[in-house]
Amino acid sequence: MWRFEASPRRAAPKGLPSSFAQHRIPKGTYLHPVPLFLHSWHTDITYIPTWQGWLYLATVIDCHSKEVIGWATGDNYKTPLIEKAIEMAVCNHSLAWNAIFHSDRGSNYTSRQFATTLKRHNIRQSVGRTGICYDNAMAESFFAALKNERVHRTQYPTQEHARRDVVRYIEFWYNSKRRHSGLQYRTPQQVRDEYLERQSAA
């Protein structure tokens, strides 16, 4: 565990995209998650305090295994950050045809640029229903675990320190060792490996 001197507390950044904002995507664009491996993904963005300012983290989570299969960090939360996380997920995993990609209704997710990226990968877009916070629960659950188990216990002098620590948490703890009650106390990696084993045996 790294140990650093305490730094002044920072106020949360203002102007994050609101889940309740009205955008050009119709309110009815909500698709129920498909309980199959790599058929539905969930995304969101959070922020991590460092002595150099906020580091933003965009993640892509597989709804079946709860594995974080794509992520990206940067000094802003604009659409290109999300696209980097998607590209990582698509590059490393065989996404099911016409899969669902779910997000909140933030402007960075409802932009024309973002819609074009999803279309290029044959991904259907789903956005949260107005005022229904449970639609985003999977991403919020991961962020809560990340911050309670790691971020709130650490001080980051630089954004690079934070980036390396977050990546290490995702790869070597959350995906591979952390057991989930919702997965019958298995890890995301175990669920993925069991699914692939069943597919190869079929």
C-alpha cells in the first residue's frame, strides 16, 4: 500500500453530465440487459482526486460477468474518453452481434459522435430512464467498491500515480480475485472462464 502525505480536500467537479437532462435521444430508448456473456455492456464515468487535479475514469462492464472489460483515464470526461474505453473492450473481447450498450443520459453519451462509434461496432444504444437511478446501479456498484477499497485509502501526488493504481486494482483485484455475492461468490474472471469452457465443450 502506498503512503503519501495528506493533501487539501478538493470539491467535487461541477458540470458533470446529468442523468436527468433532456437530450435528443428519445426517452423510450431503454433496453433490458441480456443475461448472456458479452451481450450487454454498461458504462459510466467517475472522478478520482489527485494533487494535480481530477483524473476521470470511464469504464465498460459486462453485465453477465460483472467484469470491467474496458477502461480509459484522462483529464476530462468528454466523449473521446468513453470511446477509448469502448475500443479497448471491443479489441480484447468478441462482442456478440447487435449487443446492448447502456449508459445514463449525459451529453457525452448522447452525442452524434458517440452514436457513430456504437454504430460502427454494430452496438445498440440504451440510455437510462429519467429518474430511475437503478438503471445505473451496476456501474455505481463498481465505483463504490473502487473508492471504498482503494481510492479513499490512498493519496495520489500525480494523475499517473492514480492511473497506475486504478488499473492495478481492476486487473489484479476486482476482475480476478474479488468475489461477488451476485455471482454466487465467484470472481468475474471465474464466470467468464466457466462460460468459455461451456462454449468450447458444446
